[in-house]
Amino acid sequence: MIWKKLLQIQSPAQVQKTLLNRKFVQNYSHGDVATALVMKSISSKCFECVRKKNIVCLPNRQTLEKWLQHYKCLPGVQDEALHILVDLFLNKEKDMESYSILSFDDMDINKIYEYDTRSKTVFGPVKKVQIGMIRGLMAKWNSPSILTLTKR
């Protein structure tokens, strides 16, 4: 009964750590990892403090690095980023936090060739990069969703 109630407000990994008093938890959800990445990007000291004091069940730095190894950021629509946003919004109680807009920005970059070792692709020479960002209207969050490179 307690397990079911906690699952309404926490992820399975958080419930395992809370109820079973496990020091190490496996099988973090996309939402757990996304929350940890956001917290770590805002303040790594805050992230480490929350983790060490067991305030919230968060994956450690090595787990985050393993998840990021498989994250691809090639030109085009960023499917993985969109999947993470969907996972986050499914767990939100307030609908207003999911209100968002799509905004675009571009910037000049060095006109050189770049080799991406992960995708084994040569990019360039390009003059501009355009980024489409999904931004929260009622909550402070944003996520890159589209990436394009232009030669003009």
C-alpha cells in the first residue's frame, strides 16, 4: 500500500531507496537522469550535497556519464532530448509547467572542417549554426530540440 502511494509521487528507483534502504539503486528512469543532469548543470555542489545526504535519490556522476555517452547531437531533430522532455512532463502534476514555446537562434561559427569521432562524420565548412529551443513559459527550463548547420 505504501509502495503504491509513493510510486504516485516518486520514481521506482526513489521508492526502492526510500523503502528498502538500499545504498545503490539500479535502473534509473529517464526522468531520474534528466533531473540529475539539470541539477548538476545548475550547480555541481548542490548535486553532490543532495546525493550525499540522501535528500533525493539521484544517480551518481559515473551513471550520468554512461547515459551521456549514448546521447547523440547530430544535425536535425534531437529525438533523445524530446523523449526526455516527454518523460519529465508525464511525471508533472502541474500542467502549467509543460506550457512551452519553440524559439530559434543562430550564430556565426568558424568556417572549418570538424570530425566527430562518435558518429565518424566530417562536418563543415559551415558558417552558421541554427538551434531550435523548446522553452518553458511558466517554469524555468529549456531544451535544444533542432540543430542545423548552414554554409551561407
